[in-house]
Amino acid sequence: MTKPLILITMGDPSGVGPEIIVKALEDPSLREQSDLLVLGDRLAMERAVTVCGSGLTIVEVEEPKQARNLEAETLPLLALSRLEAADMAYGAPSERAGDAVYRYIRRATELCLAGEAAAVATAPISKEAMNRAGHTYHGHTELLAELCRCDDYVMMLAGDILRVSLVTIHEALADVPGMITFEQVLKTIRVTATGVAPLCGTGTPRIAVLSLNPHCGEGGMFGDEEERIIMPAIQAAQAEGLRVEGPFSADTFFYFAAKTPPPWDAVVAMYHDQGLIPLKMLHFDDGINLTLGLPIIRTSVDHGTAYNLAGSGRASAASMKAAIRAAARLVGSREDRPGCRGITVDSHTFVP
Ligand SMILES: NC(=O)c1ccc[n+]([C@@H]2O[C@H](COP(=O)([O-])OP(=O)(O)OC[C@H]3O[C@@H](n4cnc5c(N)ncnc54)[C@H](O)[C@@H]3O)[C@@H](O)[C@H]2O)c1
Ligand SMILES: N[C@H](C(=O)O)C(O)COP(=O)(O)O
């Protein structure tokens, strides 16, 4: 049986991306599941091989099919940039690198859309560097959505116990309240329900929705978004047959959500830190990032460029491995329907 080809975008060369990729590719169990191909830069990957004291040999390919069935001791690379040392000093994001990372992501998306690869797992980028290079996206998520011409996408971070999706993603906190609309909350619930369904076995997924304000607004004393927007969106989702509850006060919610077995299959949080602080506290090692709603399979690490560790060889590759494993699993059970929305998997867990 042909193994799926999983693309891995190298991410920011000034961060830990290249190192965690090298460490992940050294794990033979990943290579048993999938063929892997790194989209990135030769000098950056050579440096990472040295930093990690790795025995992997970089094998440059011209096209994805050449990455098939290579020896486990190789690191297959589609080189899409020719960066110089000055472009990738550790901890110092550069415009040239910001432009290069954009090109890795773009080519990976094109290859997945064309059916030349089965999925993409992305290593961390500096959003600032990509934007300084003129690619004005808040992150991978928005770039991927644009390349896939997808409006209904949702960021979800997932571990064994918690899965959290976000109504607003990378936004200034001051802008968040204005972005909490009925349509946006309902869309996030819908895409979460579709995307998470195959992750949680049989039945309709149980989804919890958080409040925006302390104590759900305390009857309007601390805000009325719960009554005006969030509750009506929950009711609309319930009328569509979705199993949705809330809004729950966020302060106490995660204590109960993290019980075993978890009472909910997914949690819809109103903003980035509301959902990702508890998620990363519990799942920094095994967590992954998923983009739900895309026509391609995209997974990612749950951490950033970790500039303080770049070049040390000490960064953990656990999340990178989990992201690659999850991508392979998603491919294995994906429904074969053109332009499919959402993702399907055959297991409820993403253990690295
Ligand atoms: N998927 C992505 O591309 C992605 C995700 C998150 C953050 N970022 C970007 O990364 C940059 C830095 O963000 P940040 O400082 O908020 O978060 P960060 O995750 O880079 O670092 C936070 C802390 O976690 C540690 N850490 C991160 N990854 C680790 C690993 N693999 N092993 C051990 N420790 C690790 C760091 O050393 C640091 O102490 C920002 O530009 C941000 O936008 C990118
Ligand atoms: N919010 C994510 C995290 O904290 O892990 C993240 O920054 C990734 O964003 P993109 O996947 O859109 O780059």
C-alpha cells in the first residue's frame, strides 16, 4: 500500500523549526507511517542537522514523487529558497526569511490542492517576519484559508483531553468584543462540530461554548454579549440539531472540562488566550494545531519559534511529531470527496 506523502514546511529558520524537524525525522516510526518531504532551505536544514548532532543525510528532490520510499536515514528536501547565514541569525527574524516561509507554505498548499501530497504539517513561523516581507496575514491559518478560497475555517488546538476552537484568533484584545457576532459564533460552532465529529467516536459531538465576560455578564452588569449574541447563536445551533451547551463562565469551566472522561468533545472559546492558556497548560507536549474547514489537511505544532532555544538543540520535537502523526492519521481516514470541508479521522486521540 502506498504511504501518504506528508509535507513539512520548515518555518522560520531563525527559530527552532528546522531542529524539531530533524529530530522528528530521526524517529523511524514516523517514516513507517508516511513518506515525508521538507519544504525549506538547504543551509538552514544543514545547520539544524549539525546542531542536533544528527546522522541524517539531506537529499534534495526536484519534485514530490522523488521523496517516495527513501531510506530512513535521509532528510528529503524540496529547496525553495537559498538563504544566506545573515538572513537566518538565531533569534533575529529577517525579511528574506519571512518571504521564504511564505513560499514554503504556499507551495505546500498548492501541492496538497493538486493531490500531489496528502497533507501538510507546518513548523512555526514568525508572523512578524512574514508580514514585514509584505505577506500581510495574521498567521498560517489566514494564508491557508485564502489560498484554499475558504471562508469557513476555524483554528483548533487539540490534545488528548481538551480540544479548543476559537471564535476570534490573532486579534488585539481591545478589538475582540466587536468581533463577537452572532454569525461568527454560529459559524465557529458549526465548523467545530463538523471538524471534530470524526475525532470523538460515535454520535453527535458535545460542544461547550464559553462566555466572553466574567460570570457570563452577571445579568448585564459586566456586559451583555452573552444574552445578545452568544446565547442566540447557541440556540440557533441547537435548532440545527447540534449538541451545544453554554455559555459557560470561563473561569471555572476548564476545571470540569479536563476531567476524565472529558464531558465535552470540543470547547468554543471567544478569544485566543481564553482558550489556549488552559490548552497549553495541559497539552504543551502532546498538543497540535489544526485548521478545520479547509479542503486540505493541515496540522501544526502548538508552539512558536522559541527563539530562546534556537540553535541549542534542546527544543522538544514532541508537538512536531504529534502534528505529523495526526496528519497521517487524518489522511488515513479522510472521506474521498472533492472539495470536502472539514476533516475526518479514525481515532479520537492524538498521542505522540
Ligand atoms: N504555528 C506557528 O507558526 C506558531 C505558533 C505559536 C507562535 N508562533 C510565533 O512564534 C513566535 C514566538 O511566540 P511565543 O514566544 O509567544 O511562543 P513560543 O511557543 O515560541 O515560546 C513560549 C515558551 O515556550 C518555549 N517553547 C516553545 N517551543 C518549545 C519546544 N519545542 N520545546 C521546548 N520549549 C519550547 C519557549 O522556549 C518559550 O519559553 C511569535 O512570532 C509567534 O507568532 C508561531
Ligand atoms: N495560536 C497558535 C498558537 O498559539 O499555537 C498560533 O500562533 C498558530 O497560528 P497559525 O497556525 O495561524 O500560524
